[in-house]
Amino acid sequence: MKRTMTCIECPKGCTLEIEADGARVISVSGHQCRRGDKYARQETEAPMRTLTTSVLTRGLELKMLPVRTSRPIPKDKLFEAMDAIKRLTVTSPVKAGAVVATDFLGLGVDLVACRPLEKL
Ligand code: SF4
């Protein structure tokens, strides 16, 4: 199976052509550097995403706290992650970068606050 994708690793935006057998990459062409090859293989074999979203709060100055995962997580875990986040509520003041949930979903990444929030 052949597919094309645009490399997003730098502003050049090379068009990558990937030949794959299911999720196993056979060859990559169109890249102008090794980052493009790595990006194509990662996106085909095990795509990852940094999840950015918001968590409900109680007793804090805003009703929602923007959060993100400390590192990218497998793309196929995003829906499970959103379900888990819906069940979270932050009730204590936080600083930007504070860990809201450790080892989120057992993936070895933390969920961290993107901004500070004070009490009401
Ligand atoms: S392949 Fe290399 S040069 Fe091309 S967009 Fe990706 S990072 Fe940039």
C-alpha cells in the first residue's frame, strides 16, 4: 500500500511517499533529511500525539483548567484519555506545569497544567 503525507517537522513541508505492508513501513521517499524518514515511519507504525484539553475544576477562579500530556501518547489512546479526563476534577490551586495526574493511563506520562489557577 502506498500513501503520501506532508512532513510537519520543519516549514519546508516535504511530500513523503510511504510504501507499507499494513503498519510496517517498507520504504520512504521524498524526504530531504532523516527527520522526514523518522516522521513517516513513526506516523505509519505508531502515531503519537500530545493531548491538549481542559479539566473541570471546583472552587477555583476558572471552571476549566487547560492541561496537556507531558509527552506525546499513542494516537489510539486519545479517546480513552478523554474519557479519563472527563472524570477528573481539580480542586486545589495549581501553578503552570503542575502535575494534575501522574502516570496518566499507565502510559508513563503526566497530565500537567498549562496555566496557574487560584482559589475563587
Ligand atoms: S523531510 Fe526534512 S526538510 Fe523535509 S519537511 Fe521534513 S524535516 Fe523538513
